[in-house]
Amino acid sequence: MRILMIGPPGAGKGTQAVRLAAHLSIQHISAGELFREHIDQGTELGQNAHTHMRAGLLVPDEVTIGVIKERLAHPDTERGFLLDGFPRNLAQAEALDDILADSESRLDAVLDLEIPEAEVVRRIGGRWLCRGDREHIFHVDYSPPEVAGACDVCGGELYQRDDDREATVRKRLEVYRSETAPVVDHYQATGLVTRISALGQVQEVLDRALVAIGQGQADASGASSC
């Protein structure tokens, strides 16, 4: 199966993409991870991407498309893949259509994770990290530290990243609405889009995704075709 998973920041897209791809035994292709791999390997695409990222600029569409096109040409994608983090705008979606057409293939499903903006702000805006070890993550509502401001694991000071502050989260949501949401409209006319509620436990959301692609129990709730 060839699947595109899309959704706003805070919807749990990355978590669900990894789990769904593993369940289906297909390749999970994350645009962010591909950038890091190319940068680490010093490829021309990676160097180009790093130049823009280091300057605080968005990676140009042609570079992003090039990275994805190169990855989709690998033999391990022939059985299927799940795209996560691409396409982020309409131009990238149209480029993906061309890439797939050139290989005489097409998407089988587009899964659109839906979540209220207030919940996105709550999920991301409540996140705090340990200065001593950024792998130690806490949340004011879901996993608060035993002592306010201190890491339960090592006692390090907790802090909030600029990207997790409410004003920044709301700005990211604005960018998603203006640039990425139109991708859903692009695919909606093809009948490939299924909207899935991203609320609830991780397994509940995964079950909805499986139902959407015909791999789960028909009585699961939270998914609606468009």
C-alpha cells in the first residue's frame, strides 16, 4: 500500500505513521529523517538543505522533492510506503503525483488526522524538557514532574523550547492552514481522503487508521471518508 498521512502539529502524526507502517510491513518515509540522513552523509541534496536550514530558511520545494524522489526510487518501496511530513504544500503534492505517475503507481489512501486547535495548543504548549537530558520530557497535564521545574530522572532544570510556546504553536497552525491543508483538498476529489480523529489513546487512533484502509474492525469510530 502507498499511504500519505497528513495532519497539523500535535496530532501525533509521527507516532501513528511509525506504528501503521510497521503494522503493514511497509517503509515509513519521514521527510525530516531523510533530511538528517542526507546531511549526515554529506550528499549534494543534504548540503543544499543544510545551507537553508542553518540560515533559518525553509528548504526549497525543489530540494525537498528531490530528496523524496530519490528515496521513492529505492527497491524497498515497491511493496509500499507511508509518507510522513511530505507533501507540505500544493506544489509538493503535484510533484508527488508526477513522481508516482512516472513509476506507473498511485496513492492508495490519504489519512487526514483531525484535532481541535485548542488540543494542539494544550499538547504542545504544556511540554517541558530537561536541560540535562532532552530525552526526559514532561507535560503539565499528562505527565507532570513530581517537583515543579525539576526532572524526576536526574533532577535537572526543566525548560520550554521556543517552538513549544503557545504563540509559536498558534503560528505553526496558521502555516498549516494556509499551506498544508490545501493538500487535503487536492486529494479529496480523488476519493482517497479519510478524516480520522486524532483524539484518544495511541492505539485507538491507530485502530481508526486501520479501519480507514480496510485493515481493521468495521465498528471502530472516529473515521469518515470524504
